[in-house]
Amino acid sequence: MTRSVSYFYDAEIGNYHYGQGHPMKPHRVRMTHNLVVNYGLYRKMEVFRPRLVSASAMTRFHSDDYINFLKVITPDNMQDYIRQMQRFNVGEDCPVFDGLFEFCQLYTSGSIGGAARLNEGKADIAINWAGGLHHAKKAEASGFCYVNDCVLAILELLKQHERVLYIDIDIHHGDGVEEAFYTTNRVMTVSFHKFGEYFPGTGDILDSGYGKGKNYALNFPLNDGMDDDSFLGIFQPVIQSVMDKFAPGAVVLQCGADSLSGDRLGCFNLSLKGHAGCVEFVKGFNIPMLVLGGGGYTLRNVPRCWTYETAVLLDEKDVPNELPYNDYFEYFGPDYRLHLPVSNMENLNSKEYLDRTKIQLLEMLREIEPVPGTQIQTGGVESNLNPRSFIEIMEEDNPAGYENSQDLESRESMERKENPQDIAR
């Protein structure tokens, strides 16, 4: 069944730079979009440039002090804010760079906008590859993440849906999202990640929630070398059981590409098809679905992964393996193919360990009430009693709504006939 897909992208995202030698490169999102365009996938979905959310919208989760700090800090004045930089953990992994707050606005707006589109019933699937920055805390930057767009998107979805499921296939534990919803049974977080002397150091199987949220935070800690068969062999039964027991109204899937084979910071051995197999499995439940990016630090591999997953979400997974010519073609040599071979690294996850951990998680799921429901404050800025939706806030500033790239298309059609890459710039 073909489902309607909304795709959020702003060409400015590729202009931001964490600094020389830093592994996080927003340019990878621009490269992904360029591949999506040159495969012709953009024709099969609605493409939106997200409307920028305000700072007050970010304080639905983050503290006022922290967001105000992100607004004022610049490379030029950072010497005046040494104490605040230490307090908010900004400086090393999370550096100050030109346009930092605007960068946060861009990636966050795509995620909240995607959630709002799902809430309106105008899309079955929303994609924001710039999002998925899952480590940020209420008043602290962490792991290259400043504003937690995943949490803000989930809060938006909770305005329409009784229960929301968050799934994280990044190699790093989704600690910021888990922490945000650790005590509620309206959000279940499920993370599959490398554990043991590895950032962020959280995500033990025994960390399962607290109070009403007990057993609503599921963690599958893994060792080096996870391959496709092992990963899908645990992912599918756990997620199937979660769907059966928790029955979410919407799903947020964080698709960090650092779990792929050959990642600069990762140590798993997944192929594109293994990684995308998780996306395809979740899509098969036909539940409103927000798909986000995340980690991914080998520049030539991340666009391959997220382009292929865009194709999977569009029921176009048989896209040609030979890459179309694009603005960044030289990055993809020497083979210029979409799919990459995996390495011969050893899988340190024994079948016995995986089966034992899987059974332990399934036992936790048996202990939760079948259809939970309790009130949670979704973070209205003006009123705690009746929070306004993202759409209402946006329409005050922009009655026409989103800027749809299909409107842009007529303006650019002549140029694109000359040079099909122009739309990606």
C-alpha cells in the first residue's frame, strides 16, 4: 500500500560547520537531498521547506535559560560566557559556531513540522533527515546535539495521539529522549545500541523507566560487530511485541547511520539493506510515522543510507544500484554504487546473548498494562491548560502555511530542464 510522504528539507542546512576536524558534518544532509533529487524520488512525495519555530516553542522541553544562551552565544562573544558554557556543556563535543541557533531552528523545525503534518492527517509518513539529534538534555548540550528535536516532535504528536513510540537504531543510546519520558507511560522508548565503554554510557537493560513509566523504556545493549541477520533477528520480534502490547498511535523512528559498517565513529557491521530493513518493518504497521536522521560520520555512506531509506518509504526499494550523476559524485568513488559491501569484522554478539536479552525485554513487555493512558503536559508555551498546536502558532505568522516545493517547482522548471541538480542547491 502506497502511503503519502511529506519530506522536509532546507538548503541552508549544509552551510553550517561544527569546525575543522569535527566528525559531525551537516553537509551530509545536503548530499542526501541531492541524491534524492537525482534519483527522481522527490517527484513521489511532497517536499516542504520547514517554517522556523520560535525559541518559545523549544522551551516546551528545554529550559528558558538554556535556549536564551543558545540564542546569544557566538564565536565572537564566547569568552564572556565561560561559566554558562561549562554549565550547559557547550565547547568541545558541542562547539560554538557561526549560526548555531539558526542551525538548531532548522533541524528542529523539520521535525516539529513533520509531526504537525501527521497530526493534521495530511501525511502518513514525514521525513526530516536533518533531525534525530537525540542526546540533548533539558538544559544541556550533549553528543553533538543542542536542541532535542525528537522530544519536541513527540510532544507535538502527543497532542493528537494517546501513545507515541520512539525507536532508535543509532549506534549510540538515545539517552536524551529516554530521560525526557522516563516517568510516563504515554511514550515508550526502544533503543538498540552499542553498550560498554562507549558514549553516552547509558542504556543498560535494567534501565527501564520509573514510576508510571516502569518498563516503558526498553534498552537492547549490544557489542561490536552487529550484522544484518543478528540485528533484524532481535529488532523484528521486539518491535512486533511492542506494537501488540503498547499499540501506539504514532511512531518516531531515529535512523542514525553510524550503525552502518565502516562508520568513522561506529563499530557495527550493518549493510544499507539491514539498516533499511528496520525502516521497512516499522512502515509495515501502517501507523503515522516520523522518520529522522541522527548520527553518521562517514560522509560518503550517510547519503547512501538515507536516500535508500527514502526510497524504501516510497515503496521504491528497487532503485538502481548505479548512482545517478549528482553534485557530489566524486565522494562516492571508486565504485559509484548505492550499496556497499560490509567488512569481515567479527560479530561479538553471540546468539545465546541476543536470545537471552530478547527474552528479558519481552518479559518486561508482558508486565505493562495493555492500553495505558494518563495525562501528560505537552508543553503549551502560553497556557499549561490548553497547549496550542504547532499549526496554530505557525498560521498566526503565515496564514498560507508551509512553503511547498511544488510551488517552487513551476518557478524552477525551466532551470531544471537545463540542469536537474539545481533544485538541490
